[in-house]
Amino acid sequence: MMDATAKPLRVPPEISVYAEQHGIFDLIQKMVSSLLTNRPEDPIQYLIDMLKKSSGDEVPRIFILGPPASGKKTIAKMLCDQINAVLLKPEDFFLDDVSERVKEALSYKMSNKEIPNTLWAMLIQERLSKVDCFKRGWVLVGFPTTREQAVLLQEASVLPQHVVLLDAPDTVLIERNLGKRIDPYSGDVYHTTFEWPSDPNVQKQLVKPDNISEKETAKELLAYRRHYHGMFNTYNKICKTINADQPCVDVFSQVLTYVQQQHRSAAPFTPRILLYGPPGSGRSLQAALIAQKYSIVNICCGQLLKEAAAGDTKLGELLKPYIEYGQQVPDNLVIKILKDGLSNFDCTTRGWVLHGFPRDVEQATELKDAGFVPNRVVFLDITDDAVMERLTLRMTDPVTGERYHSVYKPPPNPKVQSRLQRNPKDSEDNVQHHLDVYHASVWEMEKFYDNVIHINADQDPHTVFEYIESCIVNPLPKKIQKPKTAELHV
């Protein structure tokens, strides 16, 4: 237990790891944000009800917006099929319910009057409060279309996680709109050129929608462009514009990739990074670059073992024979050394980047059992031929200690060339042996760790570092999974 009288108070590292694993910081942020937005009369009961309704995982909340004929409904339908979210279209709000607000909106519609934006906001808020949206998430397509509507939705606590703006040149959109056809029974949208149904019966029942002439489409586009910047500025931090003038599958792929990304959180984050890869993949260099820029602790397993062996301790005496004769150190000794290194105050407060261990699933399991779970696992991928070229062609000048490479950094003159020496560890047979050991474990290691990040290590080291850096500072992409069958009928 912590002594409350001791200064400064130190929070045990297990608490921050637990909070990160279970999303405690994000949950608190979500609860506070919801409280301040909705301002309930009974905050405690509101939070209790909120936690009871919560499915545990953050469900998708997405807007799909764009000009006429940009493919909003098609992409939204594909997205809902993929993530099993509820598809919401403004025209469908009048079909599902007979609430007072729906009746009021229908009265405007029957009188050919424009539905007020405030009423639209209340209709959407009412629909999103239903259990299916709360459990599965939702995708709202085609609304809002103006900044005023967007602000009213915010005031009604309709807050999307992601906003997708589909866009294309006006000439393309006008051409698309002219070919649009609708199935009056299912409401599905087709196109005479790009997406024509294969079923002859469906083909016969398709109708041409109203208001799709070139003049009317141009008028709608003009209105959309007039409100575009105001709407974009409302959601600029969570909004991504995607070019809709490309094949539908490519547009969908980009939309899906974006909505799986998680926005940066204000929650505390202590990096615990594991670099895994074959010999010659650049783990040591990347670890040094990461540690230098972010002031986290560089934990090189081999270096820790050498330092421990050089120490005048009982553990050091046990390690010396293994280090001197180049034998593999038993896992139990390695874990003991790593546990001491990873438990120090700098590692628990600033974070760490580990490389050289674990090499297989057994070692990874022991590391996990010891309480050290990385929150970023980076696999540095490189071909065997590239590894052979990197390692077997490098040499050292025994006079100056300078390292050279036959391809990337040749010696400056014949005199230096003549005295260069190659480390026996860099022989082809030895490198191939280490590659075989790596390949024997890499597949199981990938299965053991969740959210593995693969990076092509056969490129400029600074390019590799920039990619690793982006994976550290940004949250990991969210794996959107379909809910269990039982949840679909709640």
C-alpha cells in the first residue's frame, strides 16, 4: 500500500497499465463530456443509466455527407453491411415511428413546407436514442447539409466520431445524376452506366427519380457548395474528404480505413514498445531513434545481459559463462534481468522500447506473465536476401573502430580496405541460422500479439522511423467487429 504521508506520491505502474487496457481514462472523458452536453437533472442516475446501456466497446457514430450523386447512400449501405451499424436516412425517419415529433414533421411534409432545422435535430436525436443505435452504432447519410443544422445537432448531443465528405467535380456529378434510377419497392439506387442490376425483374421496375435534370442538379450543387465550408469547419477535426470520382470499391476502402482510425485522446499514455524482426532489420537503430526523440528508455536485451554479467553479483557470476562462450542465456535468467530493468522508475514513468527479446512465444508468454505487456508491437519486415546483403558485407577497421559496408559505405582507400576484418558472427552460415530461428517463430509471435504493426524495413532508416513514430503518437486502428447474435435482437 502507498503511504499517504510520503512525498512525492508515486502511482504504482500497474494502475496505469490497468487503466489503459480497460479504457478507464477514455470512459471518464466520455462520461464527463456527456454530462456537460446533456446537463441532466440527476447526474449520478444519468451516469448509472449510461453505464448500464453501454455495450462496453465504443460503437461507430458516422456522418456520410456530400453533394448530389456523390454515392453517399451506396457507400453508407456498404459500410453498414460491413460493421453492422444502423443505416439512417432522413427520409426514413417518417416510417419507423408515430411519435409527436414525427407527426409534426409529417404535417410540414404534407403541406409542402420545409421542415424546420430544430425539428430535424430533435427527430434525429430521438431516433439515435433507441436501443439499436446505442448498441450497434449508426451511420447517418445526407444530413446535415448546412452549418446551422450541424450546430443544432451538436446542441442536441448528436456528436459523430467520424465525418466523411465525398466529393467529385460538378461535371462528373451531373453526368452521374442523369443516369440514376431507383427501385420503388426496395429504395435501392442504381445507375444506367455504373451499377445496373443483373435481375431482369428489377430492371423493369426501376424508375427515374424527379429533379435530376442537368439544370436542377446544377442548382443543388450550387447550394451545396455555398454551405460546404461552413459545414466542413464545424467538423474539421474529425472530417475527411474523399474523392468520389473513382471506383466504388476504392472509395469504400478509404472510408472504411478512415472510420477504423481512432482520434487522439487526452488520456495519459506511456509508450511500451516492442520491436521484433530478423537480424539486420534495424531494431537497434530504430530503438535508439525512438528513445532519443521521446526520452523513453532503450532496453536492449543483449546489452542488459552484458552489463549484468560484468557486475560483481551472484547473478552476474551465473551469466558470465554464457556471455563469454556465446551460449544462449536461460530464459529464467533473462526474465529476471529484464524484470529488474523494466521495473525501474524511468521505465514506468517515461516508457520503454524493448528489442532482442522475446524471440519466440514461450519467451513472450513469460514476459507477459511477469507483467510487462507492450502497447505497440512493431514487426520490421525484410527479405532474407536484404538481410544477407546488410550483414555479410559489413566490416570493421581494427585501427579506428570505424564500420564499413561493401555496398553502402565502402572504405575510403585501398590501405583501409586491406586491414578490414569481418566479425565471425556475420558469416553466411551464422546469419542463415538466425534467420531460420526467426522464421520458425514469426508466425506464432504474430498470433500471440494483438494489433501487430508491420513495417517494411528495407528502406531508408529515417523513413522507417517516421512510420513507427506515426504508429506511436496515433491510436491504433479500431477493429470494428460485428456484434454477437444475441445483441442484434436486444
